[in-house]
Amino acid sequence: MENEISVVDAKDRSRYEAVDSEGNLMGFVDYRLHPGVISFLHAETLPEFRGQGVAGRIATQSLDDARAFGLRVKPLCPFYIDFLADHTEYADLVKREGE
């Protein structure tokens, strides 16, 4: 049976977290919030949950939230850089140098 994945913004820890139906941490991405910009610093999926789409779910939720809050995105994490290259529907969010 596949784990249900919930993604929450743990603002007190400055990270998005994915948890399963029992509340077990599955993965996270650390971020830094600046006026008008969110920088994604480091994404990690815990070993026992790899290959289940956890990182993708975190990325999708965090990028959807960035769009909803009118934030530009600065991807500093290699996973986010690759994710954004593959998911061009989020290209408009990426903060370019000089912006």
C-alpha cells in the first residue's frame, strides 16, 4: 500500500515537510524567505521513502504556494534546479539575475 503524502509549510523551521498518514517525516526542503523571494536551499528525502515521489510533491506544493503568495523563486538546491528545468509551468516564478 502506498503511503499518503501530506506537505506542510513548517514555518517555524523554515522548511516544507512531507509526512505520511501516521505523521512520519518523509522528506523536506529548507528555504529562506526574503521580501518577495523564496530561496530553496536543500531538499532531502529520507532513505526509506525514496522513489515514492516525495521530493516532487514537496516541490509542487512549495512552488504552488510561492505562486499563490506572489513570490519569486531562487533555486539554490540542485533538485529544484532540475525540477524547474523539467517543469516549465513554473518558469515564470524563477528569479533571474538582476531582478
